[in-house]
Amino acid sequence: MSTVRDMIRKKGSEVFSITPNATVFEALTIMARHNTGALMVVNGSKVDGILSERDCIRKVELVGKTAKNTTVEEIMTTKVIYVEASQPLEECMALMIDKNIRHLPVFDGGELLGLISVRDVLKEVVDVQKFLISQLEHYITGGGR
């Protein structure tokens, strides 16, 4: 099956990010503008964490804080679970299921290559299976002779 790198090549490597000292409101605005559920938290060229919509709801609104008065740094996830670009897609999917996460940063060595979602992984798995099915059908029918 394909690797995470193959998926990033198809999907694109654009990663939306925010700084740790920005407000959660600013982060939510960026997420809404780009229709994404997570942002990488970067400080210069260093990845400090990841911020998801889930973080915003559970760590702000549910505990009585406000998005306009809370910084990203206060609620971001600092123990970032990630994958390497060379890893197989199956490993990526298993990790997301096991850790109950919806977004995974993709690194190539120490460089951030992209950010994938569970939706991206599912789409890629379905596309690969469709291709395999069509190849098997072609083989079984003798190639349309």
C-alpha cells in the first residue's frame, strides 16, 4: 500500500499554523477560514504543539474561559504524536485509531512536511481499494477481450 509521503503528494503539503501567543479566537478564525480542524503551533521554525477544535471546546468553553482571552499556548497539545513520511498508510491509520486522534503531523527527518486528517487517510485507503478492485475485475474478465 502507499506511504504517507504518497498521500501528501496527492493532497498537498500546505500546513496552517499559529503562534503560541495568539488567542484561541484567532486560531478558530484561521480554522474556519481554511476549513481545517487543527493547526500546528509554531514558534519561528520550531513546532511547539498542535491545536485542534477539540482542544478549543474542551479546554476553553467547557471550563468557563473565553476564546478571546485565552492563548493558544494555554491549551495546545504539547506532546505531538506524528508520523514519518516513509511510514505505510496502515500504520498511520492504526496510530490514529489507537490514540483516538484526528490529525497527524507528517515529518521528513526533522522537517514538517504536512498535516493529515483521518478523512485524508480514509479517502486514500478507499482510493487504493477501488484501484485494486478494478485491477482484479480486469484480470478476472480477461481484460475485456
